[in-house]
Amino acid sequence: MTEDPELRKLYHDLDSKCAGIKSAAKLLRDCPPEERAEMLSLMKEGANALLKCLSDLEKRLGAGKN
């Protein structure tokens, strides 16, 4: 079965955004106090992008329909 290119992109985006947030969480531990607010802001942006990606994937897969 050939995977839809749009679906493949959504899975890639999901993987990338999760990895980015995970990496940022590890960096946050050793982040200088003066950089923490910026790092947290970037992580929140990443989380919002992740939520959008999940919503798009849900729509694409037709999930949540009962």
C-alpha cells in the first residue's frame, strides 16, 4: 500500500515536533536562568504546533468520529 504524501508529511511533522520538545526539555535543565524564559516560550510554541499537527492528523484520519 502506498502512503498518501500528505499523511506521510503529517507523521514526519509529528515526529519532528515531539523530538524538538523532548530535546528542549533536556536542554532546559542546564539552561542559564536568563535564557529559561525564552526556552520555555519556544517550547510552548512547539507544543502549540504539535497540537495543530495532531488536530490535522485527526482530521485526516477521520479519528474522533463515533
